[in-house]
Amino acid sequence: MSHTADPRLIVALDVPTTGQAWSIVEAVGDAVSFYKIGLQLLPVGGMDLCRRLKSAGKDVFLDFKLHDIPATVEKATRSITAGGADLLTVHAEPPVMRAAVAGREGSSLRILGVTVLTSYDDAMLAEMGYAYGARDLVLRRVEQALEAGVDGVVASAHEATEIRQRFGGDFLIVTPGIRPAGADIGDQKRVATPAAALARGATHLVVGRPVNAADDPAAAARAIVEEMRGVPA
């Protein structure tokens, strides 16, 4: 892997086809070593893409957000381990997380609990029937994730500082909703710049449109890496 890549940067391949995804990987080149495959690509060859990326020496984050009865989550996780991915998301509900931990046994797959999606704010959570606001719900789910034995959580940079203060540092915080200064925030409600997110306690940053929709994806990725390198790992 080129020394120019920072393993804390995960580029989201949120495009309609695996062909378009691979074009992004080729365009970015050695500027990025870690990629996210989400639900958009799962039914059109996402797991084959995972294996292809692994064969190319890349790390892979499967953002599938599994959510089903425990037996099904355990079996699905066990099937997913065959692809060699590095990270997998499940919803941060205790039975779901415990099932995923059981399903990954014997593999190097790390499990992340999804706390509150970054497109949700307090008003949206209230509309959905939650008694908690985003901050309190995130903290409760982090506590449950650690009790379930997962390796980390997905949370916005806005909660990362308090998560670290309350629960310590020995787990992953993967942070979506990252936008370089001046970038369009799109449909994200809780966003942060790369340097701010790392300073608040994030271990990995997920960046999508600022790289994969850029005129020069490699240059965009390198600019983000330069900003990240101002914050020690």
C-alpha cells in the first residue's frame, strides 16, 4: 500500500453499479486504502466487489446495517465473513449485536453498532416515536454496544467527544457525515470536517460525495488525507 494512503479514511462507493465503483477505485489509485460498500451495491455484486478489493490489497467496510431476528443476523454474518471484509455494520440493538458477534467467530471481521443515522435529528426521532433525542439515544446505544462485545460504533462527530469521555478509548468510532470545509452537506444533518471529527475522537472517517463526485477523485482524497494528517492517530 502506498504511504500516501491514510487507513483512517474510508471512501464510500455509493454509486449504482460495481463498474462505476471500480472506476472510482482506479481513479483514486493509491491515495485511498479503505472502501465502503453499502446496500446500494449489495444486490448488484457487492460481495464480489468486496473480494475484488481485498485481492487488490484494499480494506473493506460493509455498511449493510443488518437488522433482523438474532438467528438470521448470526447466519448472515457468518456468510459475510467468507468475503474477507474488515468491518460490518449492524443496528445497535443488543440482540442483533450479540448475534453478529456470534456469527463472526473465527474470523477477523470487526462489528460496528449503528447508533443513530447521521441523517436523523431530534425532530425526526420524535416523529419516529423515540423518547430520546439524538445525543441521549447515541450514548445509550454505545453502552449497549460495548456490553454486547462489538468492536465499535458508527456515530457522528458531534457525539464522539462525549462518547470518548464517558466510555474511554479502546474501541472504534467510525464517523460518516464528513464534509471538507466549504463542501455541500447534502442530506446530512450532523456533519463535521475531517480534522474536527478526528480531534473529537473518531478513529475512521467515511467520505462519499466529496471524493467520488469530484472532478479529480485522487486529488480530493489527497486533500482530505493532508487535513487528517494534522491530527495524530
